[in-house]
Amino acid sequence: MRVDSSPIIRRFPMLLKRLPVIFSILIFLLVACGAPTESSILSAALSELSGKVDMKIAGGDDFTPATVASTLNVNGQIRTGDDGRVRLDLSSGTIIRVAPSSLFTLLSNEEVEGGLATKLKLDIGKVFIILNGGSADVETPSGVASVRGSYMKVEVDPETLDIYVTCLEGNCSASNPAGTVNFTNGERVILFHRDPVTGNWTVPNVEPMTPEEFQEWLDENPEAKELFEQAMATVTALAESTEAPTEEPTEEPTQEPGTGSDGNGSNGGSNGCFSIIQPPAGSSFPKYGPVDFEWGDQSGAEYYVVTFIDKNGYRVTIRTMDTSAAWYIELFPAGGEYNWFVTAYGADGGEICSSAPAAFSKPQGDPTPKPPKEEEEEKEEIACDPCDPDSSCALDPESYEWYYTCSEYQLY
């Protein structure tokens, strides 16, 4: 059954096809630890158990309650109840989080070209895979989902047996008898079960992950949240708090349209510099979703530095060798109006020129509601009424203390 999470402010700024260098380096450091070069017997240690979690050893007849001292070996199974969750740390270094109402089997660990290939089976429910080198294949009733990289979720709908696969980061693929598709950062695929009438399979289709699916990763995986927070901390470290932003490029008053090196004449920079192409100046965006940023090519440029300035004068800079990038608007959590411009640098690191600035805006974030205190105080006051026979501190009705304290109640 699909998770129906309520929309909230999405904080995870996953980049699509073109990840900025800063995020690429960070993700590499987090997830690209070297995998073992020799095949080994696959096993999994259990931790973070909650709710009902049972396991069955290979060749066993019955499921028994799992504990943190349990070890799952090849062909062993994990079964979780409606409230059951468990983390599996595979001997290969991969982390698997098994969600409630799931049936999961650990199949094999084989040495292949490029590392270890781990094979898993998911009959029902949902698993999150944080891969640490090598690759992983997940067999399901409606096809196979594979990941080479890091973060993939596989979910089996218990009613339709359709498979929902999200690729948070890495190189993922999904296949069924109708075909195979490859997908990557921030994308998902649905493997529909075979049509019960015609017996035909549907070719899988790639589409963007939904905001709810991004939030699901943050809610159920501390590893994904840590990745996000470290990425944001790295970007924030580049920020400079200034009372009045200095050296911000301004439009050349005498600049004529069409004199930029890209020749399009829109938002032309100074001294014949390249121009911003998109988004158009004055664009307004929703709270979440991808936004395409693009600018013209500057002759002699080795790389570009994109600078964003918020309403308080804080700056964030991102370096890239491309002339376009797709960033999620959640990268700008404060909301309000932002100015941005691009500076071109040569091979010697010297600044060539900067584009004219452009502005865009997004809604302000919603304030977090504070829990009500009046109700708590009221409950506490009622619970300590010495004259209330149901109160925890009620006095004995036959005592003198009760008579002098509560006798007024008898007059009415």
C-alpha cells in the first residue's frame, strides 16, 4: 500500500542530471567507500528493532522473534508486522532498512566485475537500500530493481503487486519481461504487474520522484538526512553575511541588446559578457520542485561560479563547468526574493566577466506551530484537586483535613 504522507517543506536538494561539484564530492565521500575485492559469505547483523520483527533461518520451518543478537544468513528471511521495523547491516557494508508489513529474503553475494553483486528478494512490503560499493538486485513479483551507487527504495503494493522504485542517488535500473529502463538521481519507476486478463506486461516508464517520496527518505532514513544536512552545511560554509552585498554586478547602462557573446540579447552582461537565459527575470516558483538554470557560453571560460543572494544579504556560491544546471528550489529554504548572477573564470583562475543579475522568488516557509500549553496546565490543575475523590491527591472524606479544606462543598 502506497505511503500517503502529507506535503511539508521539502529540505532535501537532490540535483537531477547535473550535480554541482560540491554535492558530487560530498556524496562520493559518503557512499563510495571501497567494496571488498573478494567474494565472501553474505550475512546481516540486526539492529534498531521496533515492533514485531520475526526471522527464519535457511531451511527452517517457522519464524521466531528476532533480537539485536540475531544474525541473518544466506536464504534467511525477515518478516515484519504492521508496526515492525529493522535495520540490516550486511557483511558487504550495505545497509538495508525493512519497513512494516514486509517479507524479505537474503539471497546471495557474488563477485562480479567492478565489485560484489548482492541479490535480495522482496515478496511484499518495502525496503530502503543504502549501498556501499558494488551493486544490488532486488527480485520482486513483478520484476527486478537494481542499483549501482547508493540510495534506492523498492516497494511492493500488497494488493496490485505493482512495484514502486525510487532512485535517490546512484545509477538504478528496473526490468520486467516487457523491457529494461535506466534511471538516476531523483527519478522513479513503476513496474506494473502482469495484466490478469491479457497476460501482457507494461514497459516501465521513468518519471521524477514526488515531493512526498523525497520526504519519505528523510523520515525513514537517518543516512539520507545526514547526507542532506552535510550538503547544506557545506553550502552554508560558503555563505558570507554582509550588511550590504559588495561587488555585486550591475547592468551596464550603455549595454545594447544583442551585444552579449551569446547573441541572444536577453539580460546582457557588461563588456560584451554572456547572458542569463533562464529562468526569466522576475520568475516566481512554488515551495518545492526542480528549476532549470541556464546561461550563455563565454569564450575562454574554464568554469563558472553561480552566486545566489537572499534578502538578508547571505550568499551561496556553486562552481560548475557546465552552462546549465537543474536544482531543486528547496536549496533556498528561507524563501522570499533572491538575486543571482554567473561569473566566468579562465584556465588561469582569473575572472573574465559576470552576467547581469536576475531575480526570482519563492514562498516563505511556514512557521512550525508550538504545542498548546494551556491544556497541559489545565489537566495538571484538575489532577491535583484535593477535594475531588477521583484526584490522585484526594483527601480522606472522614479526616479533619478534608472537613476544614472541603466542607464548603457540603453546603451546596
